[in-house]
Amino acid sequence: MVSSLSNLVLLGALWSPAVFAATNCPLHGADVPAPRNLSSSQTFQSALANLTQTLSQSISSGNTSYGPLDVVNTSFSIELFSTHEFTPLFTNQFTAPTLATAKYGVKNVTADTTFRIGSLTKLFTVYTFLIQAGDKKWNDLVTKYIPELLSAAEALNSTANPIDHVSWEDVTLWELASHLAGIGRDYSGFGELDGLLDPLSDPTAYGLPPLNSSEVVPCAGGAMCSRAQFFAGFTERHPVYAPSTSPIYSNVAFQILSYALENITGIDMPTMVSDSLLKPLNLTHSSWNVPASNATGILPVGNSWSLDIGDETAAGGMFSSSSDVTKLGRSILTSSLISPAQTRRWMQPRSFTSASNAMVGAPWEIYRITTSPNDRLVDLYTKSGDLPGYSSVLVLSRDYDFGFSVLAAGPDASVTSRLIAGLVQDAVFQSIEDSARSEASTNYAGTYTSSSTTLNSTVTISLDPSFPGLGVTTWISNGTDMLSPQVEKASIAAPSVRLYPSGLERELGDGGKEVGFRAVFEDLKAGSIGGLFGNGCETWFGVDGTYWGAVATDEFLIRVGADGKAVSVTPRALRVELGRT
Ligand SMILES: *[C@@H]1O[C@H](CO)[C@@H](O)[C@H](O)[C@H]1NC(C)=O
Ligand SMILES: *[C@@H]1O[C@H](CO)[C@@H](O)[C@H](O)[C@H]1NC(C)=O
Ligand SMILES: *[C@@H]1O[C@H](CO)[C@@H](O)[C@H](O)[C@H]1NC(C)=O
Ligand SMILES: *[C@@H]1O[C@H](CO)[C@@H](O)[C@H](O)[C@H]1NC(C)=O
Ligand SMILES: *[C@@H]1O[C@H](CO)[C@@H](O)[C@H](O)[C@H]1NC(C)=O
Ligand SMILES: *[C@@H]1O[C@H](CO)[C@@H](O)[C@H](O)[C@H]1NC(C)=O
Ligand SMILES: *[C@@H]1O[C@H](CO)[C@@H](O)[C@H](O)[C@H]1NC(C)=O
Ligand SMILES: *[C@@H]1O[C@H](CO)[C@@H](O)[C@H](O)[C@H]1NC(C)=O
Ligand SMILES: *[C@@H]1O[C@H](CO)[C@@H](O)[C@H](O)[C@H]1NC(C)=O
Ligand SMILES: *[C@@H]1O[C@H](CO)[C@@H](O)[C@H](O)[C@H]1NC(C)=O
Ligand SMILES: *[C@@H]1O[C@H](CO)[C@@H](O)[C@H](O)[C@H]1NC(C)=O
Ligand SMILES: *[C@@H]1O[C@H](CO)[C@@H](O)[C@H](O)[C@H]1NC(C)=O
């Protein structure tokens, strides 16, 4: 028995300032293992019933908690899925009444109806890049793969004139994929006013000076530029920011990224997307080019179905259905086409934005939401897209192995997809956390004791609605109460020991597995230091902080059987496996 320190201190409880917190600071990521059985969860089913009701009320009233919904001309399709369940958790389509009069395409929207997905295409482009080329070349300079930009870097000296010329010699593939190249948004096809104005109109009537012939952009408003026209013109566009200053949304960046990939592999982009994604994932309702038939598509009045955006397709031209977007999302979350390590590297932020809950990845638009208990942060990896008359959003959660998408078509598609996604988010996420905790309670909560009659060792695990993770509420090791504050000097008033899944698992070959957890030791009564360094939720500083014979005192292993239920707990530093009683 140690005389001057409590066991909790030995276990690492006073390791970092983060323990001086009034509420638990969970480690980032899932606080309990992802739910595997949402379709049988009462909470989740009740959330879906609420969602169904919210949707039908919104449709009958044309109004939602986020404002009016166009229920006359705009159709939508929703699908929710878990990677642990084969069939979608929820699929719901709304067909706008005026679609009945559409000249072409479906009159009744289903999960297999083909929409244009706009910039959701960027996810297909980057995923294809990762499948074809991996991420080893991510830090390579774009000039290595694009001869036109190599020439531009030489001819248009950005060191001499950084205001007018992009420093192509500094731009990496990563920056292109994550809106950090600081380059222009579009070229010619979108945004060029010259192409938007009536050719016969007088620009001076809009306050614009007339352009002379050399300033007029080729292919504005008409057919998309050829590669040569594109580079000749786009290299004349001014940089927006220097690379890696701030995220600046760029469609052109994905066109250039796809040219770089073509240079790396020697294969054209449509073939690569088909070979890497459409065929392996059986995305039979998806295509790169405008489909030969529009019979299974949705073509509301004013649609842009047949708009061919040429090589900018890599940024926003694809077609897909809810059922196919679900397949794509499942593939990403399960690493079915790239390695899990690569997926983890990919699903990370690359930059902040000016919103504290939003970050940017490649090409992820990452939003952070909170769930109870404890306002735990949950990161949602999303991608949205818009083209005239069409809109899409895909939302993926690694914490929950869950995703959903909303596709919309009609004049109000962009508002509809975001608004419906907001309603889905509000309806389901807390119930998913609650379901995960309920499954964790069934699977892990209980008392675990040494089978040896001479060893008085016990661990009790339980979930508590006001604390994150799995709680260790009793911990006796060989007769010593590990959670008891034993000595005044280092006493801990309100010890809190929570276990969080590390994501490390070992299959045991009999359907069972060992699931890795790390414990976080906190004193919830110690008060908060506050200030810059006191509010950072720095529990992650102290993980693995103390160890006994090289094995960490916070390392726990839970062995589960083929039914997912825990069989034993091993506090690994103590070298004893405690069986569930
Ligand atoms: C899911 O829950 C149902 C009902 O509780 C149960 O019958 C089924 O075995 C569970 N499935 C899994 C994979 O845990
Ligand atoms: C469903 O809606 C009811 C009424 O608004 C609410 O009390 C309940 O918590 C909701 N259920 C879920 C699982 O969100
Ligand atoms: C729409 O719903 C919101 C929130 O439920 C409500 O505040 C608003 O008054 C409603 N608007 C109309 C036009 O009914
Ligand atoms: C629906 O579309 C029709 C035809 O374009 C238009 O006249 C009407 O105003 C639209 N209604 C709504 C609610 O957007
Ligand atoms: C639309 O399709 C769904 C799903 O296939 C079907 O259940 C429904 O009856 C169809 N509705 C109409 C109006 O055809
Ligand atoms: C790839 O780009 C490099 C440099 O930009 C160029 O030298 C090379 O010819 C290109 N290769 C192909 C196959 O396009
Ligand atoms: C670009 O300009 C810088 C500064 O004016 C100069 O030092 C450099 O030699 C120039 N590079 C080329 C390739 O002309
Ligand atoms: C067109 O205008 C630009 C300035 O905006 C000028 O530099 C260029 O010489 C002009 N070209 C012709 C052909 O007039
Ligand atoms: C591919 O999807 C279609 C329906 O879209 C289905 O009929 C077919 O069986 C699927 N093929 C495979 C190999 O799963
Ligand atoms: C839809 O398909 C029909 C029949 O092939 C064709 O005539 C029409 O031009 C297509 N419409 C659009 C908008 O693609
Ligand atoms: C338990 O403690 C006793 C002394 O109280 C000691 O002899 C024994 O080795 C300990 N056993 C384990 C497994 O720690
Ligand atoms: C085991 O140890 C705990 C903590 O010291 C003690 O309270 C309990 O009585 C012990 N149980 C037995 C059976 O010795």
C-alpha cells in the first residue's frame, strides 16, 4: 500500500489539468461502440415515427421548423442506413404533384430514381483518386502532373506578381482536393457574366465596361471549354488567396485534380470512375455522363438534366439515386475499396472555417453536432451539391457507422435538401446515441469478478444517463479499492472513471472478439481552471500516462462472445481477467 498517493493518482488521475473539470471530457470520437441493431431499437424506431410524422406534417402544411417547404414543385428522396444492417433503416420519397405533368422522366419518385447530384460528385472524384492512386502523392505539386500548369508557373511568375498569378509551383494535390489551393471558383461555364448576359444587351446598362475582343472569354455560356481553352483562360484568372490560407470553394480544383489523376494513371476519368466505383459498387442508377435515357430520371420543369459540363463534371456533373448514394456511403464507412488506415486519414479535417462547428476536408464539409450526455461532440462528414433544379446532401458518421442522404429536384431543391437534412438530423441523432448506449448497457454493464477464491478483485461497469462512455463504478483489486481517495493530500472528491472504445479490436476466430477501451480518470469536484489552457478538454493529454511493468493502468479489454455480449473484463495492468457474473 502506498502511503502518500491515492490509487487514483497512481492510475493517472492527476496527470493533466483536464481533470479539473466540472463535467467529463470524453476522448474525441465514439463514447460507446456504434449501435449494431438500430432497426430493433425502440428509441430509434420512435425517432423514425416522429420523423415520418414531421415529414407528413411539413408536406401537408408546406411549412417546417426551418421555414417554408415547396411541396408543389420540388420532390425529394431520403435514405438512412447503418453499415451493420443490410437494408436501409428508412427510405422515404415525396413526389411533387406537378411532376405528374413533367414531359420526361418518372412520375413517381423512388429510391432508384436518378437525380443530378451536383457537387456530391466531388466525393466520387476524390474516392476514385484514392482507389486509383492512394494518398502517397497527396503532397506532390500539381505542376508535376499538369504540363500546362508547369508552363504557366514559368511564364506567369507569381513571385514577381503574386497578385495576378497563382503560384502553381506551390499548389499540392491535397490543397486542390480540400478547397485550399486559393484558386478561382470556376472558369467560363459558371459565373462568367459574359455568358450570362443576353449577347445583344449593352453591358454598360449594368454598369459593366465593354470588353474588347481579347478579353472576351471563349466558351462562355455555351459548350464547355476544351482542355486547351480551359488552361489558356484559367491561368489568366487571378489567385483568390495564397494556397493554404483559408478554404475558398473551387470547382475548377476538382477538374484539375482529375487531370492530375489521368496523368498519374494514363486512364481517362470516366473510365476510372466506372472501374473504381460504378462497377464494384453496382451503382446501376449512377453515371458520369448525361444518361442515354432519361426514363428513370427526375426531370421537373426548369431542370438541367441534359447540361453537359464537360471536364468540370469531376466537380459536379454526376447522376445518382438515393439507393446508389447509400451504397457509396456504406463503402466509405466500411473501407470496402481502400484500407481502413487510408479511410481514417481521409476522414479528417484539413482546415477550419469561420464557423466553430464547421471544418473542411477533402472534399468533406464537416459539421460538429452535440449529443447528450455532456454535449459530446459528434463530427458529421458531409458533402452537398447543387445544379439548377437539383440538390443533394450526404451525411456520414464514423461514431455511429451511420449515414443518410437527401436528394431533391425542383425549383427549390437547394433549400429543400438542406431543410430536410436538418429535420432528419434533429429527429435521429440523439436516438442513435441513446440506442448505442442502450446496446452498450445490455452488452457490457455488469459485475466482473475473479474466478479465484483467493483473489478479491472486482470491476463493475454501468452506463449513466448523465455521463459519457462506460462507467467503472466499482474497482477492487486484490482487496484494494482502486477508486477510494485514501490520503487527504491527494484526495479526489468525486472520482469519475469512464471507459471509451479505442477502436482496436481483435477477432477471436469463434465469432467473439476482444474490444479495446481506455479509461479516463477525472475529479469532477475539483473545479475548472478556465482561461485559454483550462478549457481545452485536455483529457487526451493524460491517456496512457502511467503504466505498471509497461502496461498502461488505463488499458481495459472487454472480451465479447459471438452474441456481442461481454464475457470478461481485463484491467490489463493488473494482469487478471475478471469474468462476468
Ligand atoms: C437485434 O435486436 C433484436 C430484438 O431485440 C434481436 O432479436 C436480435 O437478435 C438483435 N440482433 C443483433 C445482431 O444483435
Ligand atoms: C418523438 O416526439 C415526441 C413528441 O415531440 C417526443 O417527446 C419524443 O422524445 C420523440 N422521440 C424521439 C425518440 O425523439
Ligand atoms: C411555420 O412553422 C414555424 C415553426 O413551427 C412557425 O413559427 C411559423 O409561424 C410557421 N409559418 C407559417 C406560415 O405557418
Ligand atoms: C410551381 O411551378 C409553377 C410552374 O412553373 C409555377 O407557376 C408556380 O408558381 C410554382 N409554385 C410554387 C409554390 O413554387
Ligand atoms: C410510387 O412508387 C412506390 C414505390 O415503388 C409505390 O409504392 C407507389 O404505389 C407508387 N405510387 C404511384 C402513384 O405510382
Ligand atoms: C504528366 O505531366 C507531366 C508534367 O506536368 C508531363 O511531363 C507528362 O508528359 C504528363 N504525362 C502524361 C501521360 O500526360
Ligand atoms: C520570378 O521572379 C523572381 C522575383 O522577381 C525572380 O527572382 C525569379 O528569377 C523569377 N523566376 C523566373 C522563372 O523567371
Ligand atoms: C484589351 O484591354 C486590355 C485592358 O483591359 C488591354 O491590356 C489590351 O491591350 C486590350 N486589347 C485590345 C486588342 O484592345
Ligand atoms: C446490381 O443492382 C441491380 C439493381 O440496381 C440488381 O438487379 C443486381 O442484382 C445487382 N447486381 C449485383 C451483382 O448485386
Ligand atoms: C428525354 O428523353 C427523350 C426521349 O429520348 C428525348 O426526346 C428528350 O430530349 C430528353 N429530354 C431531356 C431533357 O433530356
Ligand atoms: C494479492 O495480495 C497479496 C498480499 O496481500 C499478495 O501476496 C498476492 O501476491 C497478491 N496477488 C495478486 C494477484 O496481486
Ligand atoms: C474485498 O475488498 C473490499 C475492498 O477492500 C472489501 O470491502 C471487501 O470486504 C472484500 N471482500 C472480501 C470477500 O474479502
